Amino acid sequence: MSAHRKDRPAVPHHHGPHVDDTLAASRDGMRALLVSAAGLLATALGQAVLVAATGSVALLGDTVHNAADALTAVPLAAAFLLARRAPSRRFTYGLGRAEDLAGLVVLAVIAASAVATGVEAVSRFAEPRDVAHPGWVAAAGVLGFLGNELVARHRMRVGRRIGSAALVADGVHARADGFTSLAVVASAGGAALGWWWADPVVGLLITAAIVAALRNSATEVLGRVLDAVDPGLVTRAERELAATPGVRGVSAFRMRWVGHRLHAESEVDVDPALTLAEAHRIAHSAEHRLLHALPVRSALIHAHPAGAHEPPSRR
């Protein structure tokens, strides 16, 4: 009965001119990284000047985190470049999953910045220091918020459009940085009132905010590494396949991300009496429906004789 099986990789259908979606996505991702990295570096450099003048540990933590966020563009850019490489006999799916590895590097950078900020805040309790020029500290906090918020919106918008979990995680990270920058303003207010402890306390609050951002980003990145997908997409895909004329049932459905591309595999049950050509036609129609209804870039559909999954009856 295996003659009715359609064992070939599906070729996505395109209306209009053919576009290399992976290449276009990586270009969009690279552009987003360059723009956002430039913005964050400018923000961090401006804050670094004020750290030297004020001695604020809260501002130092915010500056270190902004600089670290800008540096995460390096592994992500490398991943986008690797994703452009064509599949080979060794890497038959290409190198799209390099982006997942870049996401792990991003998580490591976030964790390192949290540790650095926390250690510096705790040490400031042991060796208190007055914060000079609290007005400049507040201005630096506002600068950090604006810079991070603009970067966060840009990265998350592009990341969601091209299906990049790592880029979205980096955007979430930048947004958390923006809100922690506002905490620097509170530190400046405490310094103006003569509360020496306000600066290290805000430094610890910033550390806690970084850890919270790390947890949210880790959920997304690690889920992608472990082949997690939205269950709603699976349900929709199964419904589309089941609605294909000639399909009697859907079994063994699987879906996974490879870089920006979502791949799907499934077996669809068809009438065992069909010819190979008829089974092929139904599988092709099911594939067509799936590729047009969902953000799936490639699919492998097997047409299987209905009833072949059932155990033989006992006599």
C-alpha cells in the first residue's frame, strides 16, 4: 500500500514573482540589528560619560546593560548570515537553527549583565558613595528609556514579521532596559534628598528587572530550541488538512521552526482503492491548502491508505 505515499518535499507556491523568503528575512533582521545596535551604542556612550561624572551605581548598571544589549547584535548578525547559506548534503535543512544558538548567547549576555549590576549594587552598600549631579543622572535615565523603547519596538516588530524568536527576545530585553532606565530617575531623586542608600537600592531593583526579562526571554528562546510551536497553529493546520476533498483523516502531524521557516509534516488518510496518481493529487491539494492558510514555508505530506493504522482484527 506504500505506493499511495507521497514522499517528496513540498515546494511552496507563490503568486507573482518568486522571492527567496529566507534571504529577505535575514536581510530585514540584519537591518534591524544594525539600526538598533547603533541606537543602543549611542545611548550607552552618552550614559557612560555621565557615569564618570556622577558615580551613580544605578546609572552604571543601566549603562552596562545597554552596552551588553548592543553587543547581542553580534551573534544574531552571525546567525542571520549563516541562515543565508543553501542546504548541503551535511546540513540538509540549511543553517537556519544557528539563530537558536544566537538566542542562547543573548540569554547568557542578559544573565551576565544582571550579575554585574547586582554585585556592584551590593558592594555600594558596603562602601557608600554620594551621587554627584543628580539632575544629570535623571537626564541619563530618560535618555536610556527613550533609546531602549525605540530599539525595542523596532526589533520586536521586525522579529515578529520574519518569525525570529531571538530577535523578539532581544526586543523584549531592550524594553525591560527602558523601564529600568526610569528607575535611574528615582535614584537621582533619592540622591537629591541626601538618601545615599537610594542609588544601590535602585541598582538592585534594576537587577531584579533584568532577571525578569531573562525569564521571559528564556521561555521563548528555549521553547524554540526544543521545537515548541503555538498549539493553535497545529489545530488550524489539522483542520485545513482535514477539510481537503478526499482526505478521510489526519494523523502524525508535526511542525517545527528552522530559523525563520516553519516546516510541517503529516500523514493524511485516503481511500485505499485510489490509484497512485489520485493519492498524489489529494496530497498535493492538502499541501497547497496548508501553505496558503498558515505561515508554513514547506510541508511534507504523506497520503496513507485509510485503515492501515488500525491493528488487524482478531478472528
